[in-house]
Amino acid sequence: MSEGLIVMDAEAVRARLTIAACIPLMREAMTALSSGRVEQHLRSFLSVGEGRTFALMPAASADGFGAKLVSVYQDTDHPGRRRHQGLVVLFDPESGAPAFIGDAEEITRIRTAAASAAATDALARPDASILAVIGTGAQAQAHLEAIALVRPLSEIRIWGRDAEGARRFAEAMRKKYDCPVRACATVEAAVQAADIICTVTASRDPILHRDWVTPGAHVNLVGSSGPHAAEADIELVAASRFIGDHREHVLAHGGEFLRARQAGRVTDDHVAAEIGEVFAGRRNGRVSPADITLYKSLGHAVQDLAAAAWLLSLERTARHG
């Protein structure tokens, strides 16, 4: 029976949905996806102008059915205008009525970092403690918070294209974490001997190279979510134990993997597992301490719906006492 539509803007989502609460939600959502308990189509993209895209991501799961609808405006220079704007819409599976609408940008920020943390917990070495974050945007800050929840960090390194911006970001993060936080002049310096590397940039071409990554490291490739961009080079993909968030999407939209495949360096079998299969214990993640494990995050509607369902349940509980 429908209980009315609940709408949450970015501020409301941010006030309720924590990364800590979202990590187990992402483990369960990705396990369900890999177990065939989710109906999910490939995301579709519609061009709405030069550098402007409208994306649709539909799914149906035990949480209900719905979609994320998002606009991506890469060309905007307008102060205050967000590059990513959209909605997550969850429908009630019993009544078929829309039950929840939430700000897509904020839900995505939180669930993406939480998914990376869940993957890191499963794939990084137990003693991993040096974190390198490549990027200084909202996802960089969210990933710092998320990774600190699954590994005790001894050092944090930051790199950004704007050196002064990276310095300010590192300075702000020093106030939040009980370990050294420093801005690095180059990506190479940031990732040297790092145990965990998170790339959260808008780069179209590789900024992370195999020669810089130490054996035993774990890499989260997060910034590129389409087939025409890649944050890591072909050799890193080829050398890695490659874990995708969803095999079908990686083979269609995983820019780093597609470049390596086109170059003849890997075949489709190089996707060793989906992260949900690793969570469920059906496939191995890290096999050796020397493995470079690589988690390719594309992001999925099932993650958005899981977060939306949690928010919906929380709000209904609060309203009914």
C-alpha cells in the first residue's frame, strides 16, 4: 500500500545517508547483481548538445524498481551550475506508485565511495595503509572518508591538476585524519609505493601508468564511466587482476578495458570476476600478495536504488515513530 511520495534534495540526502551506512548496502546490492537477483539494463546515453549528455540507468531489485536520470554538462563554466544533475526515482513494487525521489548527485557521491570502500576491503592487502587519491573533487573527499573506514591509514597523498588546489585540499584533510596528508607534484610521486590508489578524475586519457604502481597495490578506477575515457594505461590493465563491478557493463563501457582489448593486450576473459562474485565467495579476488588488484567502478542503478530504499525506510520509520 502506498504511503505517499517522499522527496529528498541534496541536503536531506547528505544529512541522512552516511558512507558507513552505505558500505554494507553496496556489498549486498553488488552481490545481488552478480547473483542474478537484479534485472538491470545497460545504461543509455542521449546527446543533448556538444559536451552535454542525458543518461538513463534502470533496474529492478528486491528494493523495488526505478532508475537514475542524470544530465552531464561537461561544457559548463557557469558559476554555481553543477556538471552532474539528476534524480533517483524508486517505485513501490506492490502498488507500482513512485515512492521516493532523491538528488542523484548526492546519492551517487556517497554510494560510489562506499562501493569503492567495499571493494577495497575485499581486494586490498590486510596491511594496506598508504592511500593515494588522484583528484581533488567531491569524490576525492568521499573516497578519503570511505577508505579510512576499511583500512587504518598511515599516510594520505593527494594529486590534482591544480597544484594550489591540491595543496589547499590536503591542508583541509589534515584536520580530519590522524596521519600525514600531503599534496604531491606529480601522479607518479603520489602513487609511488602506495598500497591503495583511487583515481577520481575527469581525465579523458590515462594519468596512471603501470610503471608507477607497486606490486601488491590495489587500484580503484572510478572517474571514467563511459567507453571514451580512461584513467589508467593499457599496461596497467594488462598487468592487473581485473575485477569489474559488472562484467556486461565493463565490456561495453569500461574505457580502460576497451582500450587494452582493442590493442590486443587482453581478451574478455581478463575480467577475472565481478566484485559481487568476490563478496559472495564464488570467485577469488586477490590471489597473491603481489597481485595488482584493479577494481573498475562504473556505477549502477542497483546501487542507487539500494541507497534510495534505505533512505525511504529511514524516513518512513521516522514519520511513524
